Amino acid sequence: MNTEISQLLNNKVSWLADCGPNDDIAISSRIRLARNLRGLPFPTNASPEQMKHVIATVETAVQKTSLKDELLRFDMEAIRAIDKQVLFERRLVSREFIEGKIPGALLVTGDESLGVMINEEDHIRMQAMRPGFQLGPVWDELNKLDDELSALVPYVFDKELGFLTSCPTNVGTGIRASVMLHLPGLVLSEQINAVIQGVSKLGFAVRGIFGEGSKNLGNLFQVSNQSTLGESEQQIVQQLGSVITQIISHEKNARRKLLESNQNFLLNHVGRAYGTLRHAYILNSEEALESLSALRLGVDLGMFSSIDLHTVNELFIIIHPAHLQKYAGKEIDSEERDVFRASLVRERLKNADKR
Amino acid sequence: MNTEISQLLNNKVSWLADCGPNDDIAISSRIRLARNLRGLPFPTNASPEQMKHVIATVETAVQKTSLKDELLRFDMEAIRAIDKQVLFERRLVSREFIEGKIPGALLVTGDESLGVMINEEDHIRMQAMRPGFQLGPVWDELNKLDDELSALVPYVFDKELGFLTSCPTNVGTGIRASVMLHLPGLVLSEQINAVIQGVSKLGFAVRGIFGEGSKNLGNLFQVSNQSTLGESEQQIVQQLGSVITQIISHEKNARRKLLESNQNFLLNHVGRAYGTLRHAYILNSEEALESLSALRLGVDLGMFSSIDLHTVNELFIIIHPAHLQKYAGKEIDSEERDVFRASLVRERLKNADKR
């Protein structure tokens, strides 16, 4: 097994395992910046040699930043498909990156809080991620890395437009900031569509757990900025922050009202989900995500003294196919995964009960 | 509250709580005899005065039998509708008996193993019931009571036809013997319809838990003789016994094969049902019966060391509406019952876990 992948699997993932502000509702805050090197074509138009040159250049630069001692390195041409999938399930890389044929690499800190994709759509896609709702610290951290890198490699920058990017939607700041929110209260009280519409009208995007095109399984929603042009990074981050603050407040209200006016419905919803997770022997990923969502809500409501949010957060990630196969130690088909998933979830919750 | 009803509710019910032969599959064995007094019209054609006379005559006679010290007495005109329903849910009386307008009474031993309905369809309907598959002892017990009574009151008897009864289907021996079977293995392996057809062709009836017209909820099936004429009581009981022996053997095979060839499916079926029973906050009676059926199967398969069959057997009865309202101590509507049922089941299984 790729030793870096093993290291990731054995590591504590900071953005899942640590506490963060408002982590009853906000799972994580993430920002990424798109940057490109001057004098070289974008990855989509470059030759393999040019792309290898980009990898070498960026890597050399990153090794000179303050991150240098903490980095794990993944060569996308060298690692196995299942290991790519693990990186994707951990939200360290995009689907495009692992599916592409372009030579690429990922550099990431052991706690997965900071990473650099080389040769995704752009030469450099750096991201920072932290638990809970804390866009400010995430931005500070990423901005520091960006400052360090910009002093080491020449970025393509236009005085009028700002940073140039492969896709026009990223031109300007190249920033995408997002917060992953767990919104079971708004879903159960059927207010979620109104909230999504409102957020969209304000110019923000709402996506599923794995970004563009993914479903809102487990009542998990990523809210992010759409526009990257005409405003500073700080302004964009601040505007997103104020939208997130409002959504969190709506979700809190929704949970409180459900508990006040429809307690048995809520207890039943959570209790049954826990019963399924704790006792099923066959569990597909869709049902697992839905049930984990209800369990997470129950943990927040104080129904499960022995289970913490981080146990649930981790399950949200490790029930996916590549992680399951890593834990199983072999490739297993969909039917076997449903059995293994059920057993993994049962054990984790049983162990939590015993603590 | 009617003190006799309270006594029943607080009593250990022998046919549910005690062990019996093959009680992994056979819940209970029951036989009833229909008898009528000479010189009086059947209940359906009699005046209220005549019916009261029947009650007095039969009761006086029963008080002279060996049962006399153990009897509880219920006057159908005097007790409340909900108490009648409790008697029905405990399988001590028929639906016709509690819905009829004819003056009637029930005499029953405290352990509910032996009872006499006066003025159901016939003047006398006596029944004996024991846990598990043991028609022989049940017949001996009931036959003894029948002998004692026949010496005390004159039965209508025709030399050609045998005992005369209100409905022609009971003429002859007036016997109906039945065994309540729990057949989840045959249901899950989709063999149940073939078995029912086979049993029917042999001249035996298959009904739900509450007799004629009731659904086979909880995979519970009552198998009974249809014909009452032309054979002795012993012959009828023996023939039913040999059919039951075959069904039990089929069910055992079905369970074994499911466990061998489809273990995860079976564990999942049972585990999920237990999860629902143990953690739901809203539970209707249909889902409760289906889940209890799966749990009972799991107990038999050794999945739950802390739960015994009798805990499950008792739940099969007390989750019904009248019992729930008795435990709640007040009338509650259907929606409240679903909440109360869930809480009662949760508590019973939680307590079992603690033992």
C-alpha cells in the first residue's frame, strides 16, 4: 500500500476530528485559490513535458515555504485508482483531478489542513480547510501560503482582470470559499428550498458534499461564492461569512421549533436512524448518509451522551467505497461493501457506547 | 377498574410465559368444544330471559367442577367495551362474543389456561390453551372439564350426528383444535403459500392471530381442523398434530437454509427490526408485529442472549390497543397509542438488555 495513503488513513483529520466554531451545524470551512505560472500554457493546453516542468517548479517552490516539513506527496500518475479515490473522498482533490490524464501531483500537510494540487484545471490549486465555521483563520492561513509562493514563482497576473485562470469563472481573485453545512432542521421542516433559492439569488452556490453535480446526501450542503471578479478576496470571504451566519441561525431556529412542536417526530426520526446504523447488517451509502445525518442531529440535541459529533463526522467520510476497501484491506464489490459498511458503522457506534 | 381485568393484566399468562414443546415455532396449542343445553334454543334464537337462565345453569354447574376455586368471572353486559377488548386481545373470547348483544359471561382460570364462554354462538364454548405444541395435554384437560360438565348439565346430543350446535360446521364433536405457529422462515423463503395450500388440501384451515378473517401479521398462523363430523375428538386432534409436526419441520429447514445460504440477509432483517423496536418513538401495531416476528426469529437463532421468547410473546399481545390503554391508565387515540406503544416496547427491550 502507498505509505502516504496509509499515513492519511491513520492520521487524525483536523477538519473532521477537531472542534470548531458552530460545529453543531458547520462541518468545515474551506478556501481554495487558483494560480497559474507565467509563460506556460494552462494544463488543458499543455504538453506532458510542460506539465512535468510545472510540477517540478511548483514543488520546488512549495518545498521552500514554511510548509516544507509537513508535506505528504502524491504523484497522480504513479498512485493507484483506489488511492486517488481515497484522496477524493477526503476532499483533498477534485473529481476532475483524479479523472484527468494530465500529469499532476498533490502536496498536502499530514493533518490535511493545507494542500496544493498541481495541474488540475490550473497549474496551482491550493486549499486550506478547518473544522467548523471559521473562514477568517482559513483565509489567513491560505493567504500566507499564497504570499510565500508568489515570491517564489511568477504568477500570471493582469492589471485589469487580476489572476488569469483556465476557466473564466475563476478569473480575478481565483478564490472559492465554501462552508459545508449540516442542515437537517431546514430539510425536515421543508424550508430548505426557500433557503437555497434565497442564497442563490444573493449570488452564492449551494452544492452537495462532493461539489458540483453531487447530491445533497446526508443533508450536507456546501455553500460557496460564485463570483471571483471585481472584489477583493477578503470581501468575498466576508460576504460568504455573513450568508453562512444567516443560514446557521435559520437552521438553529428550525431545530428548536421541531423540538418544541414536533418532539416525537424528531425523536422517532433520530431513534430509527440510530437503530439502523447500530443494528443493520446491510447498509448502502445513501441510507448510511441519511441515517448519519439524523444521528448527528440527535447528538446535537443531546440524545446520545456517548457519541460525539466527530465520530459521526468521520463516519460521513469513511463509509465511502475507497475508504471501505482500504479498511477491508482488499477490493470488494458493491454488495460486499454494503455488508462491510454496516459492520464498520456498527462497531464504531458500539465502541462509542462503551466509552 | 374491573378488578378481574386488573388481575388478568398482572397475572403471568401460562400460554405466553411458560415453556412448551417446540416453542421456538409453536406459540400455543388450543382446543375448544361447543356444547348446548337440552331443551333451550341456541343463543341466536333465544330470549334474553332464556339466555340468563343458561348463564345461571352453566355457571352453577362450572362452580361444581374441579375448577371452582380458580375462576375469574366476567359479565359481558356489565364490563366496559375496553375490558371486553382486553379479553379478546388475550384470546379468551371471540370477536362475535364481545360484539354480540346477547347476555353472556366468561369464566376463566387465573392463569388463562382454561375458560368457558357462555352464550357465544353456542350455550357453552369451553377452551383450554397451553404454551408450545402440546395438543395431547390440552385435550386431556379440556376433556376432563367436558366430562365433569356433562354429568352436571344435559347436553343436546343426537345419536347419528353427535353434539348439535348453532352452526352446522360444528355439529358432531363440536371441536376446534388449533396451534398458533410462528413461521418467519417459510415467509422469508417464500414457501408459505405452498405450505398453506398443502395444509388446506388436507382439510385444515390456516388463519391469522385473531382467527377467522384476521391477517397473518407477525408471521403468526393458526392452523386448525375444519371438519368436526364423522371422527372422534382424539382422531381429529391426532390428525392436526401430524400436520403441525410437518409444518414445524418445514419451518426448521427454512430457517436453517436461510442461515446457511443467506446469513447477511437474515442478520440484517433481524437486526433492523430490533433497531426499530429498541429505538423508535412512533410505532404502529402492524410494524410492531412484523418487527417482533423478526426479533423472535433472532432470539431463536441466538442473536440476543438477553432476550427470551416469552418477552417477545408477551409483546405480541400487549402492543394491541386495549392493552396499551390499560397500561397507559386512560383512553388514548391512535396517534398517542403509536407513541405509547413505542415507549412500552423500548422499555421492555431495554430492561431485557439490563438483565
